[in-house]
Amino acid sequence: MKLVLTVLARDEADIVESQIAYHLNAGADMVIATDNRSRDGTTEILEAYARAGHLRLLREEGEGNRQSEWVTRMARLAATELGADWVLNADADEFWWPHGGDLKEVLAEVPERYGIVRGFWREFLPRDEDDAFFAERMTVRLSPHAPLNAVDGPFHPQVKNVHRGDPEVSVQFGNHEVSGPRLELLQGWYPFEVLHFPLRSYEQCERKFAQAGRALSTSADPARSDHTMHAYDLHRQGRLRSFYDRFEVDDEGVEQGVGDGSLVVDTRLRDALRLLRRPGGDGFLLPDDGAPKLSFPRLDAAAEAAYAADTGALAEPLERATRRLDDLERRADGLGAPLAVRVRKKLERSA
């Protein structure tokens, strides 16, 4: 089996090296990366991996965000030119954590008829700012049932997709949906957790939303991110700090959140990257360098039950909408059939 990782990056120097090294140690064979106008050292990191033969580098100098187009191109190149059996489309701030064996071992368990498997987002919160590496600081994640899950924020229950190599695949905006004529989704199984680190410092937050907001506001792509445009508006008003402060947690906040179940301490990525660090702390070991093998144990019964409860949060918005739809339909039935039909159609579109 050949597994190819695709990455779209812009000014992600604080995280992209560890992200690529992690996935090459977790089972990926090759990386295709698109660098979009990076100015912070991201380009040089990607070029180093390309020179070493681990990465194929594409460049995009356009200002508008054409994520769907660019990721779809990488996914098709993976299938046609690199012969990928599976393609994992990840953002630079995502780390795919498999349950039981490495990425390829888990994908080998997928029945032949299915071509898309989903991973479940795990959202990590920013901590007190200092010069420490992000993975050393950010060891607390948000429960999917916590009240911070809102449309105007970056944290909410969500899925990402890994798919079989297909020259006709299409990847939608945000990498949250994938389609292809030969790709059938395996429903209800989430054998990967996608450890997500979208906000890592206030400086990174400001750069992220200034760039993404400008790109989305000028893009011909009809897709929009509500929380990105909200943060971009706050940035233009000089109020972005209040947005960031909503999510940053200190030691007292961690203690309270762990106590009430809204936060979870999770050191898996920190420990994995510590294991892969080169002696002296300069860069990360790869499998060819004799890197220690990462461990991805299967969940025990208690952890499996807790994980099932967490992934159940994905269905909650739809279930609430369905209950509301059923309630309003019962009320509409008393108003006459034509009106009831119109009400139901309208609510179905909303749901």
C-alpha cells in the first residue's frame, strides 16, 4: 500500500516541519505540498524535505484562497503520478492519530467497496504564551460537548477525510468533504483522531486571520468560513485580541475545565514529537534515520465507549434540527395540508 499526504501551507513555519515528520513516521510514504506565498521560512522547510526526496513541492503565488482547487490538484497528482492507494489531505496544523497500528495498518482494514474513511477533529486550545514549542505548551483539548463549540469560533465537532487514490476525486473547501465516482463513504466509523492546533499564539492567530480573511473576501470560491470572516472583521476593527482571549487557557482554567469535563489533558502528540526529536533538538528523525517507532495502541473498552460518546456530538445539531422539524410539522398539520407541505420543505432545506 502507498499512502500520500497532501499539505497546503502558508506561513506555518512553527508547525509544518513537525507535521510532515510526524506523518512520515506514522505511515505516510510521500508528501505533496503546495506553498502559497509563505514568507516566514515555511518555503525553506518544504524545500529541504523536497531535496531529501520525501516531498514534491508545488507553488501558488495567487492571493485568493483556492483551497478546493489546489487540494484537489494534489490529490489527483497523488493518484496519477505517485500511484497512491490512499490519499490523506491535511492542513499544516493537523496530526492524524490512528487507533491500532499506523495509518496504513488501519487503512488496510477498510473493506474494498469503501473509498472514504473519516477522522474526528480533536481541538487543542492555546496556552500561556512563551517561547516553548507549540506541542510542549498545548496539551489540553476541548470536549466536543463544551460550550465553546460555536459557529463564530474555530472549535466545533467536525470530520476530515482520507480517501483511496482516484484521478477524478474532488476535495471540497476545508477538506471536510470528498467525492468521486468510485468513492463510497464508510459511515459511522472514525478510526482516526485529527489532533488540530489552529491557534498557537496571538501573533500566529493575527497573521492567520488577516491572511485568510483577505483571501476569502477576494476569492471567487463561493465557500466561506463564518468564524474566519468574523475574526477578520474583528482584526480590521482592532478587536482580535478579545477573540483570541476567549480560547486561551491558563493553569486555573485547565483545572476548572478538567473538573467540569469541558477540557481534557492530552499529551500524545507532545510525547510522540519528543520521541522523534533529533539529538540536540534540531529537527526530527525520519524512518530512514532510524527513528523510534511510534506507538498507536487500540482503544480499550472504556476508551472506546468514551470516544463513541464524543463522536456522537457530530449528530447533535442534525438531531436537534430533526426534532424541531417533527414538532413544527405536527403544528403545521393543523393548518392545512398545502401549508404543512410548504413548511416541511422549508425546514428540510434548513436542516
